[in-house]
Amino acid sequence: MVQGKKHVERIPEDWVDSVRPRVVRGRKCKDAVAEIFAANAQLLALERNHSPRIANVEKDRRPRPKG
């Protein structure tokens, strides 16, 4: 994506053999980064659930009902 829009390039047939391995490596890298982000999100959720200090801060940030 370029500036939020899909961007497609046509690859000449004689380049395919040299470009394909780069595409595969790029996809593997992207998948690995996504896995790291997911693991970090899980760790943050676990920390939030097990840390009384963080729970208190979040409780204090909740909007209070008017009345």
C-alpha cells in the first residue's frame, strides 16, 4: 500500500525468478512482525490483568456517571 492505496506493479516474465524469493522473504518478515505484535498485545493484557497498580490507574480513568 502506498499512502493508504493498493499499489500493483507488473513484473516482466524474465524477472520472475529473481523477484519471487524476495516476495516470499518479505511475506515471511511481515508475518513474523504480525506475530510479535500479537504476542505483545497478549503480554500487555496479561500485565493489565495481574498488576493492581495498572488496574487502579485504569479504574481512575473511567468516566464517572453524572448525577
